[in-house]
Amino acid sequence: MKRKTLALLTALVAALSLTGCNIVDFLNTPLFESKEEQIKEEDFAVLPEISEEDLTRIAETLEEEEEIDAFGLFAGRWICEDGSYCEVFTRAEDGEKGIVYYDNETGLLTEAYYVTASLTDKENNLYALSYPMGGNNFEIYSVKLSEDNQSFENIDDQKTFERVDETLWSGINIMYIYPIQSLCIDSFVWSEESAYKDKSERMDRWLYFVTDLDWDGYPEILKSGFYKGEKQTHTYIYEYTPGDAPQMMDCEVLYNHDLINPVPSFYGSIFSTYSVDTDGPWSVYKYEVSGNEDYSSEDIFLQEYLMCIKNNTVSLEKICAQSIAEETLYYDAEGKEISKEEYNDIMHDNWSDNKVFFEGFTDITLGNMIESMKKFTNN
């Protein structure tokens, strides 16, 4: 790796010498432009041919500068207070080195492999992270590492990145870290007594879940209210919104509650499967959920639904139901009585290999929110 790094930097210095630009000026050239000037592949510089004489001369210069491979210093996950993140890693399956950089302000995501990190200024802890973009095209951005190796400053945009505390965030996708932190900070928005369509209600207690129902990287708080012990009445869904307070989804169907059409119940720990319909401009995520109404301890009506999430709107699709009393009766989506075998076939047809687990909590802490998200995403 040291030989590859040396060759890359040799070519870099040679190219810069031909253009009259020194390496420090080049390293201070911004990697990410504004939204109006986002980098395109054709904008990357292509290195010219370099003579053997130039290679020998530059190699000697680099050896005097004691350029070294410093990949290990940056390996890990880094998060910025504005939601930008950087991940420097080695892919376990093939040993390739890689980097993922997401800029929250521009929405620009960069991902590449065969990344190198080379020391350019030992005294000031200035480093160049470089990676190829195909052929002789490559990109570099320069950073200044803290003495304790727990943070670095992106020289290009002056953003500071802190190393992720893996004892806390292990098992959580890096794109969720900042949004979950934000949802925790803004918990007063979604934890207060709720009001839907100007009608407020008081519950005995609330149960909360962290999810990403539409898998868009913006997690949600699913909040269910209870009264009279285990009687669930209303559910609200608040989604993380960049630069704003959490916004409630259109989830009125989870608010209405009657004896004939019990809304899906979310309490305790709930296992579910889901499917994805990608037809049309918006993908539809369909979760298998159920609602029940206890007329008595021996008389229960159980309604099976597909809870559909599309463009931040929740809808319910009945698939079948059963009434449990002295005998158990089964019904299709229209309420027509069917056999147990037909009921099982309907349930099997809506079964999916995509599994999630809703893990609820009552105490609002960052740790509980992280554990809830781990349960949801790691199935």
C-alpha cells in the first residue's frame, strides 16, 4: 500500500508541477461545491503522461518529506453537528478500502474504494484523503486531525467531524445517527399530549417506537396511546424533518377507532413483515399488522390489515379477519365468511421475507431510542 500511495502522490505532485500549482494550494481546493455547482465526473482532472526523469526526481522529494500511509488514523465513522458524515472503512468481503462522505447542506453523497490517506504536514496534522474515480481520475480532500485522533476538520468547508462512539451507536446505520439525536432533542414535540384535528385527549400512558417505515433515511417516532390498562386507542407518527421540527404524517386512519373496524394495535413488542410496491412515482411499503377489539375475555374480533406507507401518508387495506368466541369464524376483506384454510392462504399470500420488529419503550432516553431502531432495522 505504501508503494501505491507513493506512486499516486508522485503522479499528483508531477501533475501539479506542470500546471504551476503547489500541493498545499491543491489540497485546499474544495472537494464539494454548492448545490448549483455540484461536481460532475467530467470535472475531475486527468493526469498527463509523466517522464521517468520526473518520476525519479519527485520520488526522491517525497522520500525526504517522509510521506506515509495513514489510513488507520481515519478508519471509522465520523459525524458532524450539521448531519454530514464520513465513513472510512475496509470491506470485509474483499479487503478493499473505501470512503463514504455525505454533505448535509448539498445532499451530495460520495462513495469510492481504494482510498489512501497520506501525511502531508506532520507538524500541523494535515492529511490528504484521496481516492480514484475511474481511470486516472481521482479526488482529494484535505483534513486536519486532532491530536487525540477523536475529531478532524475538513479544511475545504471548515466543518468539524467527531468520531462516532461505537459503544453507543454500534449496529446503527451512520445515516440515522444525526436524525435520531435530533428526534431525541425535539422529544417535546412528539411526547406532549397530542391533538389531532383540534381534538385533544388524555391517555393513561404512551408507548413509543423508532422506525423508518418508508426506508428513506428519515426515521420516525411511532407513538401509541393507551387507556384502561391495555386498551390502545390512537397512534401518531412523527417523522424527522431536516432543518425543522418533527412533522406528523397523515395518519388519521390510525386515530379512528370503533368496534367494527379496530385500528392496528401497537403495544409491547410486535413482529411484522412488509412488502414494497415500486410501481408509480412513489414506492408503497405495506406492513402486515392487526387490530383487535375485546368484547369480553372470551369474545374477540381480530382484523388483519396491510398498513400502507406512501409519500408520508398512511392508509389501511383490510385483508381478512377472525371472530373468536365459542367458535372461531373467518372472513375475507369484504366481510364474507370463509374457511380456516382460505384464511390461512390469505395470510400466507401476504407474508414476506422482509421482517421488522417494533420494540416499544416508555422512558424517553437516547439509549432506548437507539435500541428501538436496532430492533426495527436489524432483522
